[in-house]
Amino acid sequence: MANRVHRNTILVFAIAWLVPLMAAAPAADQSPQQPTFRVAIDMVTLDVIPRGENGRFVPNLVADDFQVLEDAVPQKVASLVLVNGGRVFNLTLPASPATASPDGLVLPAARATEDAGGRVFVLIVDDLHFTATETPVVRALLRKVIARLFHDGDMVAMFSTGSSSIEIPVSYDRKLLESAVSKVSGHGMSYRDIMDAKDGSQGPQGLRYQAHVAFKTAYELLGNLERVRNRRKALILISNGYDFDPFPAGRTGTDQVFGGRYGSPWVNPESGDRFMALEKANNQFADADLASELAAITGIANRVNASIYAIDPRGVAGTTSVAEQIDSTEMRTHIGKTQGSLQVLSEATGGFAVINDNTYDEALTRIDAETSDYYILGYYSTNADATRRNRQVEVKAARPGVQVASRGWYRTKGQPGPPPRQ
């Protein structure tokens, strides 16, 4: 019941923090800090980051410098917005004619600028997927993220998935975020909790339910970003990652190190049941279910053109846990799956996952750079097949020596999200 109430509260706050994002463009005499957003429902938009041979951002490209392919079919660039150093340049507006200075020098044409600088971040603290003992580490990480990543002019919303009950609508005020850090507390299952948990047909039931709550939170918040235009949208996810069927042999007492309850670690001599085969079957179902959940999140993120940057607060994760009596092989598998889930969420949406990192300094610098300098490219898809929901997209630079990074696919409207669960 508590989680249902929490989810409903999140929906209320999500609607509330969308109100300023849906505001009309400010009049000329209003403060230039008021953001301007426009809605173009049928246009596909992509954040693209071109870099030269030296690895630096290339800020002087025009629409003809980009080649866009959707499902291998060329598309015409209909709009191009440059965001460089926090300033927005609408490159599809007619450029002002070159003017001559009093000395006869020809000045370059001025770019049309908009006053909507800054970025939009949604910070999700997935307190259902780190433990109470990890709380101090997560709080220190959050303070570093807030201090190093968020700048003046950025709009940030902050929510938690569990009992920390953090619900901060979109705001320019970083002090609200800083004050919320002290409320963060981990409510995830420890390794011992997982080992002792009641099993369902596809793994620990409580673990799967907590993951679904976290995914629903992210899904709903991402969906509310669709109306945001001409700003970089990024979801920062703080989580240990996801694995629906961890330590299967250890949970059934059949691992070769701490188990072996039947003499042979894999066969019950009384019934002849082969636990290994059963565990493999359950694990395959669990992995397929997890993949479906991840696909729903990455699908809506790509539809609203938002990148996910997942940060693993465990740092360089260890592979043994003698105190918890977990086989090292199973521990390595579990860590690999949880880190892999964070990589899928991030890399499939144009971001990257921060894993095996104890300082986070270089990673936060990179996230800051990727969300500060970029182009927003728009086109109208020529594919009229409404049944084809997933579209593969490739963006290339026509200029030699320039490499472009962007998301590789998107999902059209109408694709169902995660199935509703009780």
C-alpha cells in the first residue's frame, strides 16, 4: 500500500513540475531567464554530438553537414538547433544579412539566438536498489553530483523510488536538492536478504517487485519530458542495478562452495531432480522479463529524446562475500548482470553508465560536457508504416574528420509501456 501511495504522489508531483515546462514563450519585455518550449509532435528529434579528430566539439556545422538515415532510408533535416556553452542558436532561422562596419570590413552573419539556455535533469535516487549500509556513500555521491554537474540555469527535478520520499518538482534552486540529500536512506535488499527471501517461480518476489516500482517511477517521469523542446534532457539514475534471479544456486543450497545439501551439488538423490537445469530455466525467464522492462524504459527515453546516465554507487564492486556465504562465481555473475542493466539503460539512450569508478570526477566532467555542447536535429520521418514501432536511426557527418555520437533508435507513439502490476 505504501508503494502505491508513493507512486500516486509521484504522478501528482510530475504533473506539477511539468506546468512551467508547458508555459508559452515569454514576451520580449520579460526576463530572459524564462525558458521557451515548443511542441512538434510529429517531428523526430535527436541530440547529436559531433567531434573532430582532436576529440573536441565541432560548433560550426549546418544542416547540410548532417546525413540522417532511418531504417537505411535518407531523411531531410528539417530543423537544427545548436547549444554551445549554454546558449541556444536556432540554425534553421534565416540568418541576418552580413553588414559592413564603418571601416568597410564585412562582418559575419549573426546567428539567431534564443534565451532558453540551461538543461533539464531528472535525478532519480533508486533507494530500493542500495542498502541502508550504503547510505553514507550514496549521500556523498549525490553531493558531488549536485555540486559538479548542475549549474545556474539548469532545471532539475529529484525523486526517489522508495521510502526516502523525495519529491522535488522541477526547479532552478539547487539548495532544494542539497537539503534533500540528508533524507536519502537505502531500502534495498542486502545479499543476505536475497538469499533468505521467499522464492517465486522466477526468483525472489520482493526483489522483482522493487525493481518494477523503480522502473514505473522512471517510466512515468520520462513520459512527462515529451513537451520539453530545445533543451538537453537527461535522467541521472543512482542505482546498484538490476538482476531478477541472483544467486540461484546459493538460494537453493546447491552451490559448490556453501551448498551441497544433497551430497552432489546438482542432483537430489531422493527425487532425481536436477537443480542446475531448473535454475537455468528460471534464470532464462527472469532475464527475458528484465530485458522487457529495460526495453520499455529505453523506448520511452528515446521517444522523448532523453539520455540516461546511470551511476553505480558501489564504485569498484568486489566479487566475494564470505560473510554472506555467497559463491564467488555467482557473485561475479550477479555484479555483471546489475552493471550490464545500467549499461543497457544508458548506452541505448545515448548516455553512458558510470561503473567501477570510485571518484566519479572524470565521469561527471564528461556528462557535463555531453549535456552542454550539442545539436538538436529534427526531421519528419518518411516511413508511413504505423505498425513499425522501432526505428533504427543513423546520423553521419558529411564533413571529413568529424564523428557523430547520437542514439541509434527510437520508438514511435503507441508502444505499450511496462505491464501494470498489483
